[in-house]
Amino acid sequence: MGLDDRDALQTLRAAVDADMVGRLYTRWFATDMSARDLFPPDLAHQRDNFAHALTWLLSELIAQHADEPVAFLAQLGRDHRKYGVTAAHYQSLATALLGTLRAELPGSWDARVAEAAADVVQLLTGVMGGAAEAEPGLPYHDGTVVDHIRVTRDVSMIRLQLDHPLDYHPGQYLTVQVPQWPRRWRYLSPSIPADPGGAIEFHVRSVSGGMVSTAIVGETRPGDRWRLSNPHGALHVDRDDGDVLMVAGSTGLAPLRALIMDLCRYGVNPRVHLFFGGRFPCDLYDLRTLWEIASTNPWLSVTPVSEFATDPPWAADYPDVQPPRGLHVRQNGLLPAVVTRYGGWGDRQILVCGGPGMVTATTTALIAKGAPPERIQHDPLH
Ligand SMILES: Cc1cc2nc3c(=O)[nH]c(=O)nc-3n(C[C@H](O)[C@H](O)[C@H](O)COP(=O)(O)OP(=O)(O)OC[C@H]3O[C@@H](n4cnc5c(N)ncnc54)[C@H](O)[C@@H]3O)c2cc1C
């Protein structure tokens, strides 16, 4: 029975929550102290994520879906190489997970549940460990910060020189570890296409109360060593699938800019209309680059959008980001309202990038105006 035993799998799923994962970590770290060093000091986020992933895995197995879980676990295993996870860690995790499940289910642990639990644990650690071992590429990519440009009060452009060039598709994202916060990996999207010489650039907005983004914007210095994961994500432009609408909120511009820069390699492209939004006019930090691209690439139109019509007084301390003449006139309002003022964009490939609130509000507004959901792409809203 094992993985075919839906009742036993349901029993296991009922045992999983963040508290149970907390007890799993306690058991695991007690038997393998080296595993503790893989994680940040505060485990709350990690506990929630692992509980969520385990519940999802069990739900997929109950529905007798195997392909997606295996692909997900293999990707997770390949990605976990960046933390320094070894085959020995998978073994100690397997023992701790099986022991925890057994301890959580004293009343219902029988031969069938035990068999299903052993199979689930074997699938999880076996696929992750196997995929990690089979992956030939580097587990992570180190690089040195060569430039930090503070483009607005809360946005920085950080340029790095990687020790070895990193290949990725424009529009993809990766996770980054900075020296100010070891083991606190955060997602960032390169703002330029992959460079064979190893240059890479990120745009980072300091989120109010945010741990890593405030440190990056406030403290990054040339010479800092960053560690990058391998790339993820599938945001893309299909050059044969019609015209394109792009909507960027703040540093959500980064992956769209990489896609636009990549399109510049071609003489003929679908029309691309980019709405780039910020709170104040001074937040629209990269209009000059966009203007330079649009001035020589007639397929690109750029509409700057700001929530407020005028700048606050502190804007005087930062570079002048007023759009050069030649871009569309700046629109005032929130991105979802401004973008849908032009219609539903139902005939376009639509790419939306920015904070989770902006992405949700913009996609909801577009769908309400008739845009087909399957034509809308955005990154996961972690
Ligand atoms: C696929 C992906 C790609 C990303 N690319 C970029 C990028 O290129 N540039 C960039 O600046 N950021 C990007 N982010 C966001 C980034 O990964 C971090 O979430 C963000 O920098 C906050 O991290 P923190 O450690 O400062 O905040 P945390 O300490 O993790 O969180 C503090 C608080 O801020 C809130 N918060 C987290 N993220 C946001 C957000 N984006 N907007 C508003 N509130 C938030 C949290 O809910 C929490 O309440 C991306 C996120 C994803 C999922």
C-alpha cells in the first residue's frame, strides 16, 4: 500500500502543522547539530514554509498525483545545495521526521500508517538528496559588490561582479544572501540579462520594517561579498504571441527591464507598453534608461505613473528622476486604476511585477476588465 494508501496518508496529513514541524526541528537538531547551522536563528518562517510544503505534498499524494511533487522536491533539493545541505543531513532528517510522525500519532500508528510514513519520508529525502547529488552545476555563485547607487530615498541599484558568470533567462529571479544577514536568503530579480562577463545588477527597495532590504539599501559597500542561488521563475515574453503589457511597481521594474533589454537584441518585436509606477514622481528611478531604450526602439512605449502628483521636500536630496521629454505624460493614480483606464488589455500578453498587494490588485482589476487570467504572468507572491 504505502503511497497508495489514501487513508494512511490522510492520517499523516492531519498530524502536520507548524507546531509539529517545530518539534521535528528540535528532534533533528538534537541528533544532528550541524543541521542547526543551515538555518537562520529565527525559525518561524521556516516552520510555516515546511509545514505548508509537507501538507501540499501529502495532499498531492492523496490525490494520487506523483509528477508535480517529484518535480517540486527535485527542484527543492537542487536549490538546497546553496545552504550546504549534504547527503548526511537528508539521512538525519529522514530519521527525525519518521520519529516525529510516530510520536505525533500515538493512537493511530499501525502497520499501514508506518508503511505510508516510511514511503513519504523516503520520497521526500530520496528525491531531494538524489536531485542534489545529480546536479552538476555550482550550488551557489559568489560575487563582489562593485557599485551601490542610491537612486531614491529607499531604492538602491547594486552592481556585482560574480566570480563565475551566471546563466539565467531574463525575467527570472534568484535568492541572495548578504553579509549583513547570514542565512537570511531573500528573492531578488536581476535587472539586466545574463552577462557572459559575470556582471549582474539588482534594484532593491527598502521595505519599512524589513530586515534584509533595509540592510542592503542602508549598509551595502563595494567589496561586500554576496552569495546567489541558481535562478528560478518563468516570467517571459513570447515574441510570437502578440503585443505585450507590462506593469511594474517600484523595483518590480527589474525583471521587466531585463526582458526589455533582451528584446533590444531583435530588430522586430511585438509592441510593448510598460506602465512604471511609484508613490511619488521621484520614486520613478529608472526613467532615463527606459527613455533611452524607447528612443531607439519604436516597439517600446513607457507610461510613468505616480500615486501623488508632486514630490515631497526630501526628494531634493536624491538624483533628479524627472522623465526626459519624449516619454508618455506621467499619469497620476494607483497602477490598477490607471492601467485599466485604457481597457482590459485582453489581446495582450500581460506581465505584472511588484509587491504582493500591487500584483494582486492589478491582476484583479485587469481580469474584471476582461483580461484572460491565463494571459497574465507574475512571480510567486511569497
Ligand atoms: C520572486 C520575487 C522576486 C523579488 N524581487 C525583488 C527585487 O528585485 N527587488 C526588491 O527590492 N524586492 C524583491 N522581492 C522582495 C524581497 O524578496 C523581500 O521580500 C523584500 O526585500 C523584503 O525583505 P526584508 O527582509 O526586508 O523584509 P522581511 O523582514 O522579510 O519582512 C518585513 C515585512 O515586510 C513585508 N514585506 C515583505 N516584502 C514586501 C514587499 N515586496 N512589499 C511590501 N512589504 C513587504 C513583510 O510582509 C513583513 O511584514 C522579490 C520577492 C519575490 C517573491
